[in-house]
Amino acid sequence: DLVTGKRIGIGLASDGLYRLPIRVATALLTAIQTDKRREDCLQSFMYWHERFGHLPFGILKHLFPDLCSSFDVSSISCDVCQFAKHVRASYPLSSSCANEAFSLIHSDVWGPSGIHTHQGFQYFITFIDDFSRATFIYLLKDRSEVPRIIETFILLVHTQYGANVKTFRSDNAREYMCRPVEEFLRQRGIVHETSCSYTPPQNGVAERKNRQLLNVTRALLFQRNLPKHYWGDAVLTSAYLINRMPSRVLNGRTPHSLLPGSRPPFPLPPRVFGCVCFIHDHSPNVKKLDPRSIKGVFVGYSPTQKGYKCIDPITGRAYVTRDVTFLEHASYFGANPLQGEQSVGREEYSQRQELQFIDFLDYKKTESLNTVDVPEKEERGDNSIEKEGPQLFGQFYSRRGTRTEVMTCDARSTSNPNATPSLDEPSPTEETVETHDEIEKKNDDLPIALRKGVRSCTQHPIGNFVSYSRLGKDYKCFVSTLSLAVIPRTVAEAQSDSKWADAMKEEIDALRRNLTWEVVKIPEAAHLVGSKWVYTIKYKPDGSVERYKAQLVAKGFSQKYGIDYLETFAPVAKMKTVRVVISLAVMKEWKMYQLDVKNAFLNGDLEEEVYMHMPPGYEEPEMCCKLKKALYGFKQSPRAWFERLRRVMIRHGYKQGNGDHTLFVKKKESKVTLLLVYVDDMIVTGDDEEEIIKLKGLLATEFDLKDLGKL
């Protein structure tokens, strides 16, 4: 039995056949029937698995126990379930721990916070000793400070605790993988262990410590309604307290007690973070009748001084002193009605900031707020805004008066005293000047839709600033001729005009000279791509017509992937590369030249077999164009053009850049020549003038090149 592996019976060979006894044959038939029943049950089981939306096999076995009696559910699998429900492997709890302090350090960077502290910090970095689980934390303004902080911490461990860091564990963030960090750790003989990409559980000690720190930090901020920009002091205080609290991981011991040469945990009695405190004023300028203390907020403990750290929110000045009186039950900042947000005291903001945040702070009337004058009509109306009412915002804004077709002289003069009237706008006369009251009386008889008019968001109508009278004489002629030339909309309309017919013939002749296609019979089952004509008019600077241009473009949207095109990607010069090349040329005093390739996409050779309908107006029955080169509009045209240019440059000794494939470099002795390509525009620079002239000639022979001179 191939399934169970049991032997059914033994047959003796006779005349080229195996003769089985009746007993063995019966057992064999039974085994075959059992296999058939097992396959049927398994197939039915999988059908129900799919009908129920790929229900787990364990639940399905509970629903259909009879189906599962003939096979083992654990031996089957479903690929669809693996694709749809695959999860990451679980990480078992690790019981391993370092044998001595600071032999293994876990580290992680948190941030950005989104809110800067008073000192401008928005990140913090943690260092956790695996043996004692003591946490060391540093505030950062930018991630670039990480290498310096790592050196500072390792020197601190060596000097203060007489220990050497043996292993440093972090994630794969670039601030940890940079060269200064790697060189420093290598010189110290420290092994740098990193987690796998997108696998933060492998750095779980640091990740969980960050979560614990933030949990305590939020609690400290919320308990006394501190603003969020105090998070830096709160997270430092969180680390200070956590290091002195018993830990389940350490069997009830504190991290501080396991550090070498540990001192008393609390040199000062702990106080409630964020409570009101009164700081004794030691200033020599205090007069005899002046207050002897300053009201502030308690924000933590100093790591280098035996004193409490307090802040005066009004001035932002920090104090470290023992001469403090605490009101631990009181909060400096008022309770906030918004859940999860903290109220900010008004004394922290200037008058300008109060105007900005008044709708979020206290909703009270203030005398410092200004209002915009409301028109008399709105002041007399029933729905007018009462100035004595509570002010929720810094200013009141009212709708402007109704704009009518007739503008008063006053309105014109106030909107723009130097405005020049448009050619199409008549100058105001005495008959058109009306008072505001007369206009309102006329508007009262109009329907409401006309009386309300159109809302305007500007006090400076564009008609008062932009007009034909401001144009130069030549440009005014140019603008006026734009409406005279008519661009045809159809091929028949273009062929009826000799100018456009000649332009179309010129385009067809150019494509034929370029050997863009060959005319063949339409192959069977061939997919034909369409084409269309695009007509434009080129003007001279004086406004006269330079030439009429007709361009044949392909209808790329009708192409089918895998038939008419495969790859379409074409590299484009990166802006960083452009800036580097320009900076290098300026620093080395190289000359830069700009080149432009005319009809660049027409130079690309097609690798696919593409058939196109005959151009409109030049159709031939049962014939089509088998394209050899690309046309504008094809999806692969940019790729074909760049590939042709790449082959030309490589053939003449240029090397393609690795970081940017659009950069071509040629070194000749001690001189260098650079060519940077952005679609059909090129920048040529270097210190080899002879090679630059040679390169221009080379490109001119390969393509229709236009030299735009020095850049």
C-alpha cells in the first residue's frame, strides 16, 4: 500500500505474470477502493474549504467529521491560504542574558516627535544594558548626531563604570550603519550586531523599552496637563524613574542597583512631575518689596547637580535648585476639555500668538483683538455682528459690497491708483458715475440672483492690471495675428489648403528618407497601430508665420503589450547629477555646451515587429507600414532613442555611469569629457576641448544635431 506502506501480499511470477492468491487479490481490491474513497473525501473536503472562503482545516474538520475519517488533516495544505493568510513567524521569549554589566548594549533611535522641545530636540536615542536593563537616554536635534552620541556613551561606560562594551546591537538604520560608527566600533573591538531588514522584533529589548518610556512619558504629561513640547523633560524623567523601579525581568530588583558602584537611588525626594513649584529668586536685582519666589513648573531631576529642575513658562528660563516649594496637588496649566490634548497657558504666548490660537485657548473676550470695520448697511441690519458679543477669533470678516457692472470712480481709485484701462473697456464718464445709495436702490428691484452677484476673493480685479495697452507694439501685433491663422481639424481640411498639404508632404518625405518604415501587405492576424496628423504653426519673433508644420504621430494607446511593445523604461538624468556636473564645471572652470537633437525619437531602432496603418491621406488598399524606427507616440520610443544613443557613445570609447546611466564619461590621459543626456537635450563639458569638438562632430553625423552654444 503506497499510502500506509504496509505489504498487502506476495505474488509468484509465472510465465511473465504475477499470480496472486484470492486472499491477496481481495486485499488489493479493498486497498484500491479505500484509496478511491480517500481521494473522493479529500476532494469533497477541499471543495467545502473553498466554498466557505478557505475556512481553517481544524474548524472544517469539526463541521464534517465523516469526511476526515479517511485521511489526516495535518497532511494536506492549501497554496491559496499560504498566499492570502501568511503571517510572520512568532518570536519565542528569550531567556538569555549577559553575564556582566555593559557587555551587551541595545540601542534604538525614536522620532521625529513632530513637536520640538524648547531646546529644539525632536529625537531621542536609548542605550539599554542587557545585564542590568539600565536605560541611558540622550535627546537629539537630528539623526546625524548619533555617531557622536555613541562615542560619548561608550567613553562614559569606560570611565564611570570601568567596563568595556563588547557587543553593540541595533537595527539597520543608516545612522547606525554609517562609516564613522563602523570605524569607531571596529577600532574599539566592539562587535556590531544588527537585526534583519523589516524585523524589529530582533531588536526587541530596545523596542519594548521605547514603548515603556513613551507610556510613562504620556502619563507624566497628562497627569498635570502639560503641553506636548515638554516631552523632552518628561522622557528624561521617565528613564530616571524606570531605572529606580523594581523590574519583573530582574526578579524584583532595580536596574540602578545592578550597576557597578551604584549609589543611593534618590539623592533627592521624588516629586510629582509637572506640579506647581515656587523657586526662590536668588537674583541680586530683587528689591526689598519684590516677590521672593518665581512660580514655575517642576520638570525633572538634574543628572549633574543635586537639585530639582524647574522652568518658568513665562520666560522659558530653567532653574536647577534645592530651594523649591512644591504644590504637588496643583497644576500650572488648566484642565483641557479636549481628550488627548493639553491646554497651553496664555502667558507663554505673545500678543500675536494669542490672536493665532485664541479660538483654541480660552474663548474669552480680550481687548487686544482688533476687528475689521463692518459696512453701515450690515451694522444696521438685523443680522449684524455685535461688537460687544464674545469674540471667538482674532478678527471679524464681512462680505464685500455687491459688485455691479458700473464701477464708481472711488472704487477705481482705491483698487489701483495707477491702473491703465484696457483697450476693450470704456473710460468712465460723468454719466456712469453713481453713488453707492443709487446703485443699491437699483439693485433692490433686481432678482436676488442678479442682486447678489458673483463673489470675489480679491480687491484687485485683474482687469485693472492686465490689458492690451501694456503690451509692446511688436508683441501686440503678434498676439493679434494668433487668431488669424486657422489650424485644420481634419486631414481633408488640411489637404484642401496648399500650405498644409506641402507640410504633410515634407513630413512624409523626411520619414521615407530616414527609412522609418517599409510598405508591405497586411499580414494575417497582424495588429495594426493607428496614426494621426498633428498640425502646428511656428511664428517668428515679430509675429509673422515662419512655417507650417505637420507631424505624423502614432496612436500609442492602441498598442498591446507583448505584441507591439515590451519594455518602455528609459532613464532620465537625475537632478542631483545635473547639479553635480554644473558644480564641477564651475569649480574646475570648464566650459559647458548645450546640444539639442531634432526629432530624437525618430532615431530609435525598433526591436519589436510593429505594423501601422498607412498615414491618413496616403492610404493604399491592403497595404500597411512595417516600422523599422520609432515614431513619436509609441510607448517604446524613448527607450529606443536612448538605446541608439548609448550604442553610439559606447562604440566611440565613452563609459556609461553606474550611479546615473545618462552620464557618459571619457578619460584621455589626464583629461576628461562628460556628456549628460536629458531626453533629447545634452550638456557637454570637460577640460578636453579637442575631444568636445570631436564629440560634436560625431553626434552631428549620427543625428540631426542643433548646437545651442555655451550654457
